[in-house]
Amino acid sequence: MARRSTLVAVDTNFLLDLAVPKDWAQDLVDDFRERVPEVEFVVLPR
């Protein structure tokens, strides 16, 4: 059985926080990648 990715939806404000160095935003991404197997981040259109 194939494993399914875990999707995590983020909004544009989160992407802006990643663009400007913000430790908490990068720490959150790192924590998800460590704890959740096959995590994928998606940006919703609205």
C-alpha cells in the first residue's frame, strides 16, 4: 500500500514570514519535516 502525503495548508502571510527571516516560521517547517513523514506544504488559492 502506498503512503499518502500529509498536506499542510499555509496562507500567504506564512509565506511572507518565510521570505523575511523569522525564526518561528522556519522552526515550524523544520518541526513538521522531522515529526510528520512525507509532509507537503500547499498554498490555497484563496
